[in-house]
Amino acid sequence: MKRVLIVMVFWMSMVTMSMGSIIPTESLVLIKTNEIEVSLIDEVQKDFFKMATYSESSSSFDFVTREETKFIQIFDSRGDLLYQLPVLSRKVRISKQLFGKGEYKLGFMIDGNKKVEFTGVKVK
């Protein structure tokens, strides 16, 4: 019985820790309005973005990154690539018209890096 309780406690703590990394906390949210929410995947990404805003007048996301972004990749909720847009700049503007209601991922492909910085986008 003791062994079963120990296994259950261990299993519950592992499930709780794994779920904690999936749900974005307020510290990981870059942009939050009534229409959209953009969040980081990891705390380390905070240094990658200098600025992130949403312009309601132009209905667009505006990002300024620390490194030059070669391409932006837009993935749907299933992980299918919808668009790969050339950027070649540190300043990125993406129209909200590219997104319907739902959840998406933006992949920022960086110049000289093989890593892609991902953000989550939720359009309400």
C-alpha cells in the first residue's frame, strides 16, 4: 500500500509539472487584447524580443527582434505550415487578416541560427 501511494504521489507531481510548462503564465504573454493573445513558449525567449505590440488601427502584430529574422513561419493548431514569409529585418509586421479564429504558432527563423523561436498566437 505504501508503494502504491508513493507511486501515485510521484505520478501526480510529474503530471502537474508537465502541465505547468504548457499553459502560458502572465510572464510569458507578449501581447494580450480582447481580440488576440501572443505568448512565448519559454522564459528564455524574453531576450529575443525587444518589442511586441498589436496595432488595432492597422490590425497587425508588430515585433522588433534583437537579431535579424530571415523568415516567419505560420503554423495552424495541427502543426501544418500555412505560410513562410521572407522578412530579412529586425522589424516584423504581420497582418491579423492572415489568421482566422483559433490557435497558431509563429516561427521566427533567425539569421545565422539554426534554431527557430516560436510564439503562440490565439485569435478570439
